[in-house]
Amino acid sequence: MQEPFVLLSGTANEALARSIARNLGVDIAACEIRRFPDGEVSIELGEPVRGHEVFLVQPTAPPVDPNLVELLALADACRRAAATRVTAIIPYFGYARADKRLTRREPVTARMVADLLQAVGIEHVVTVDLHTDQIEGFFHVPVDALTAVPTLCNALEDRLPDDVVVVAPDAGRVRMATRYARQLHAPVVVLHKERKSGTETAVAHIVGDVHSRACLIIDDMISTGETIGQTIEALIGAGAREEMWVSATHGLLLDGSREKLASTAIREIVVTDTIAPRHTSWPGLHVVSVAPLFAGALKRIHTDGSFNELDRSARDDTRDR
Ligand code: R5P
């Protein structure tokens, strides 16, 4: 008989972990996570994990470094307590944007994080809508990189007008936009951004026709809101109808983002719960859950089942090369 698995949660998004547990009909295992007065993390597993497969749920969302160290410490505790395999469910993978060097004197921090996760004995990673697909290649253990695009499209499809175009705010999001477009039966428009400095970008031109069209702007994450704000301005400048929807997997929605997303053109913003929502009253902001997606992944990993059906509608039939 297969040993039952143990589901553990860090403190970064306990609501999502509870939701995953509900989807699976299990409880989250007891674990005490505290902070010493100097900020160091203290962890004590509340039940044995010896001989069990363990799943840890912890997005490395802000505060990124404390949440990352908490995940590393949880994994270390499980491995030292003789868990058979530790799988990290990382709904939001912090540092994903640091996947390359822009200048010669920078770290590739996403790679460093991958090394750290593996160094503490994490043998499998599950995540959703990674900033770039190649981050998977930073790991030598299996990475199940899921996509929330079908979940987001299901939430959006009845709300969008027939003439909507799916807008990729930069060339890096074309593939994701194509996934949306395929499910929503809409054309894709791409904005070409030019980098002005390490932190500043400007829209150089728009590839595709937006004249008098409603727009669905998609992205992997909304952090400061700058990208979406600029995209809206550029679309309106190009004659798009002031009727826009915004959809992103990771709603970081940092302080100040609400002001940047105050455009009256925005009808609704839809994000998932990969990151614990920070805003309780934001009219027009909808949060859809990726708990069923992660629950499905967890079940398949535990039983060595196939992932084929899990997010099939979002998988590409095309290859870049
Ligand atoms: C950029 O490459 C990303 O895909 C997002 O567009 C960006 O990180 C969003 O950040 P912000 O909301 O601060 O513009």
C-alpha cells in the first residue's frame, strides 16, 4: 500500500495551502514556525515525516528573502527527519526575473536560488507560469512548470466583448498571449518595449491593430503596475477603445501599484492566489484560485500519474525551434 503523503505549509500563503489541502481532502501537518527576535527563523515539525513523501507549499513572494530561507529550512528539517522525498510547491518563484546578466558584474540569482533549493534536498519542484521557461533548466531535479492560463481564461471568457484583442506587453509574453488567444479565440497584439535604463522601459511600437478594439492585457506578474500602466497609455494612444481587462498569474501588487492601475479604462483585473492577496478592498480586482491545479499536480506526483490532462488546453503545439 502507498504511504500517505505529508502536506506542510510555510507562512507565505497559508490560505492557498489550506485550499490545496481541502481540494485533496487532507489536513496540513502540524509545524511550528517562529521568528527569533533578530529575525532568524525557527522551525519544528509537529509530526513525524520519516518514510513519507513531503510536499511543502511556500511561494517566495515578498518578503522574498525571509520566505526563501523559510522554505530552505523547512526542506532541511524534512530531509533530516528522513522524509523519502521532498517536493517544493513554489506558486510564485521569486528572483525569476534575475535569470540572466544584463551587465558583466551581476549575479544570476534565479540560478543561485535553484542551487540552494537542491542543496537542501528538494528533489522535485512544482511552480506556475515561470517568468521564463529556461529557469527549468537551472535545476537538475524534475520541475513541473504549470500554467494558470486556462484557469484565468475560464474566469474571463464570459466577461470579455467579442472584439477583444489579447495584448502581450512585451516580446517575452508572446507565448503566454498566444495561449490566451487560443482559448479565447482572439487575435494577439504585441508591444515592443525598449529599455531606457536598468529600471526604465518605454513602449517603442505596437505590432497589430488595436484601433477601436477592446483589449485584454496579459502578463506573468503585476509588481509595481508600471508595465500595465504604460501599456494602457500606449494602447489608448494607438486608438484602442478605453475598455480594457488585465490578467496576470502573480498579483504582487506592491504599494503604489493601485495608483498606477487607476485608469478608468480598466474594467477588471484578474490575478490568481499564488501570492497571498494584500488588498482586501479593491473594486474590480478578482482573485481566482490555482489550488485545484496544484492539488491535481500533487496527486499525480505522489502516484506517478501523467500530467498530460492537467493543463493540456494551455500547452503549445508549436515549438520555438
Ligand atoms: C517583465 O518582464 C515582467 O514580465 C512583468 O511585465 C514585470 O515584471 C511587471 O512588473 P511591473 O508591474 O513592476 O511593471
